[in-house]
Amino acid sequence: DGGITQSPKYLFRKEGQNVTLSCEQNLNHDAMYWYRQDPGQGLRLIYYSQIVNDFQKGDIAEGYSVSREKKESFPLTVTSAQKNPTAFYLCASQGQGGYEQYFGPGTRLTVT
Amino acid sequence: AQSVTQLDSQVPVFEEAPVELRCNYSSSVSVYLFWYVQYPNQGLQLLLKYLSGSTLVKGINGFEAEFNKSQTSFHLRKPSVHISDTAEYFCAVRAGGYNKLIFGAGTRLAVHP
């Protein structure tokens, strides 16, 4: 089955630790995206990548970092510089010439 | 810059009643419009999209939406809802030439028996 996988589903970390969220897609899509979701605020774009080895900051990139070494993978690192990292994180992809984005199941990160 | 406003944060409705979830957008260029549904602790699933052509768009699960350019709206409707439609619904806009979606804050639809 083609789709987007995110792992793990739930992640717990202590404050001050960096943590990396995984996102993999087998849809052969060029573009990939990371969003953060907080209650009542919809989805906010963290980073996006339209091609391998290239990525751009979204609206709330501070405290986050990404890499795009392979077409199918777009991991997100939440660094200790992110002030409020507890949130639901969603990864998405979009095919070349396509208009809609396809979403993974999400990772819920809790930092205490 | 584009923006999306979902006019209702919560919409309670009884089972088998009709429902309308409202979405307004602002953009100075042509747009593509989308509605997504999110069930608890899951990702987003595309319900329907407007790219061009007919302003009435039909999607999955019996939903439909109408694009109104003069009112810059893209309201989502369903003539008869089911308990299983209880979820959060997001309206999104993509401006022509840009590869990013702008999302509204979401509308929580609660269907009661």
C-alpha cells in the first residue's frame, strides 16, 4: 500500500533533549512538509522540501531542523531551543503537478 | 498573502440533520480550495477539492462544497449527517503558483443521536 508513515505514534522526552521524528513516504512524491498542530490553532507549517537536498523554512521554523537526503524521507528534529515542543506533528507529501497534500498519521510529542 | 477563516469553531447537530461548515478565504490571486477531515489522533484525509470548472464539488462520504468567488467562500455541506461524521474539519487554500497550503483553525463537528 502506498502512503506516508510516521513513527513513533507517541513520543515522550525530557526537557532539554533533542528528539527526531520520522517521516517516510512511498508515493514517489517530490514535495514533503512538516506541520505542527495545537488545539484551536489549525496546522502551522514548520519546514517544507520540494526536492532532495533542498528545504525551506515555514512559518514557525525556530527550534526545529530538517534534512532531505533521500526522496522518500524527511525527518524533523525538535531541538532544545524549541520553547513549547509538546504538540501533534504531521508530515505530508505532494506529487509533482499535484494540488493536494497527503498526510501521515501523526506523532504526538510530549516534553516534560 | 492568503488567509482562511472558518467561521465556527464548533458545530453541534443531531443525527440525520443537514449541516453546513463555513469557510471564507482571502487571496489576491486565483486559488485552489480543499476540505480535509481529521478523526481523533489521526492524520488529515482529503474530503474534496476545487481546482477549476464547476463550482459545486462533490467529495467522499456524501459531502459537497460550493465555490463562490464573489463571496470568497467555500462552504461544506452534507444533507444528512451520521454519528460517524463526528470529527474536525479543516478548510485550506493554495494560491496559484505557490506550493503551500494555508489552513483554517478547524471546525469541530459533533453529531448527537
